[in-house]
Amino acid sequence: MGIAGVMSLAAFTAQPASAAPDTGTGDVVKVRLGGDATQTRIVIELEKSVAGQLVTRDTDLSKQVIALPDIDLDGTMTGAGQGLIRDWRIDSVAGSVRLKLNFKSGAKIYRRFLLPPADGISVYRYVIDVIPEGTDTSLVKPAVVPVVATTAQPRTQQAAVKTRAKKVIVIDAGHGGKDPGALGGNTFEKDVNLAAARALREKLEKTGRYTVIMTRDTDSFVDLPARVRIARSANADLFISLHSDAGGNGSTSGASIYTLSDSGTERAAKKALVKGDWSLADNSSSDAMVNRILIDLTQRATKNRSATFAQLVMDNISDSTPLLKTNLRQAGLFVLLAPDVPAVLLEMGFVNNARDEAMLNDSRHRAVMMGQVANAIDQYFANSVQYASFAGLN
């Protein structure tokens, strides 16, 4: 098989899926595997969402360990492998639940992402794709699976989805105009944010698959509510806000990404119950309780999608950009508050750190990093929003 077809659906129909016995404990429901020696997928079914963290070095081709924060496990789970995976084990180490994958031969994790409950599937699915050592990942094409709707959308959004062929991406260059943002040695944050936003727009528009909207394309001031309104009025499929961090004495460096926190979710829900820019008017009911349920359902799906995309961004940019030790973060940031638009805020580095500042101002590094963000967007729409079981996995 050619590398271009490495993650094709057909490859996963050659071998039957295997599943761990239905002896899941705590938040872990079941473990499933599919694939063969050219590519293997393992799916961990969970009772709640998780943002997995790679514990081992990604250069270790014999095994990988992934931490599963905030997951409860009543007992150890183990099972035989399939394809590239010799065996697997989920246990608790020093109070932290970890998944260990032992590979049969030189292999590596290609991508990881989370699928929320959908289409009659009541569990979350943490998905890990493994490919052989030496595979050129730039040629790997994500598998395309059927779209399965998971939540009722406002009628205006449903109509937009049916009639438009391209996904709508809103890119938000943080700060601008009278608001310079953080200050580096010779850099205003607003300038590097805008340069990155333009680079990302160029990458996305070249694919021909996206309609790109910028909240600002000049050195202009746009208030925070307006940035959210732009995304919602465009029926955006994804919102990404680009920023540069600052803090401390300049020794801290690395990129990180934010999704909406629980406190921010509650804040957004309260706004969504008020008619106007924030309301989900097309789903409205005269019953306040029904309205709140509709908003909660929409928010849950949006938050899950945001977390999925955040993980993909970090997985992609880690090849070129140093990351903070804790790089997947949550906060009640205003630009993330739209209840029905998946959104992340990417801190690309510390503008007051000399090394990060140099990278942020380097057009070559910027092009590489934004290319990797564009790859994450491709993967998100190819896998994470198309909520369906993979071929060979039930």
C-alpha cells in the first residue's frame, strides 16, 4: 500500500477488531483495537472527557505511556494487542491513571484525539493512531468517515451547513490598535499576532477547503464582544485566537493553548439565555428550563470539540515549537465564550523571552508553525467533527 493511503478506511477492514472483555472499571468502559501492521488504531471508551498527556519520549519506538488525568480506575486492565501493538495495560501509578502501549516493532503514535458521545454512542472515545517507524507523516491522509450529527443546531446553522461547501474558520489576531498587548524586547504582541494570523490564512486559503474570516487584518482595535459576534454571525465552524504570552522575568518559554473553563461555560450560558447577540434564538422555547437544557447540550458538544482541536494543535506544533510543561489549559476568556462555536486561544510563545521572541518574529518559523496549525485543522474536520466509529470498530 502507498503511504498516501496509510490511514484509509480500507486498511482497517483487513483485520477484525478486537476488544477487551467488558470488565471496564471506574471511568474506563472498554478498549478496542483495529488495523494491521501498516497502521493500528486503539480506542479507549470512557465515561467522561479526558485530555491525554504523553509521558514517555516520542522517540521511544518500543513503547509509549499516556497519562489520563482525572480518570478513575478501580482495577488494572490489560489485553493482547493487534497490528503494531503487542499488548496494552491501563493501571494507576502513584495515583495517576496511565495507558501503556508496547509495540511489536519500531512504531510511533501519529495522532491522538477525543470523540464525544454521538449517534447513540453514550461514551467518550479517546483515539490513538499508531504507524510504523519511518512513515512520512506529511504524506499520511486522515481517514474520511461519514458525518454523524450529534446535537440539534439552530436552523440558520443547519441551512448554512447544507448549502456551503467550505468550512468557515475565523482567525482572531489578539489585541491591536490602541491595545498593544504584551511587550517584548523589541516587539509588540499585537504585531506578531497579526503576522501569524495572516500566515495561517494564507495556508488555509491555499487548500481551497476553507472560507477564512479575520477579526482584524490591520493594526486596528476590535473589542472582545465584537470578535465573538463576528464568529457567531458567520456561523463559524471553528474560531482560533492567536496570542503571545508574557510573564515572570523572561525565563519562561513555550507555547500553550486554552479552551473554555467550567466557570466560563456557566458565564456563556447566562449570556445565551439573554436575547440578542448571545441568544440561541432559533432553538428557543417559552419554557426557560427547556432553553437551558438546549444551551447545555450545545455547550457540551462545543466544549468537547474545542478540547479535541486543542489537543491536535499541540500534537502538531510540538514538532517545531517548544511547549510549556502544562500546555493544555482552561480559562474563562471572553473570546472563547460563544456557546455554539468551537474555540481555542493559542499562546504561541513568550514575547518577553529572548528565544521565543526571535521565533515569533522569524517568518520561516511562523510559516512552519502556522502550517502545522493548518494541518491540525485538516485533521479536526477529517476525524474529530465527523463523529462515527472507525471501520472495524464497533
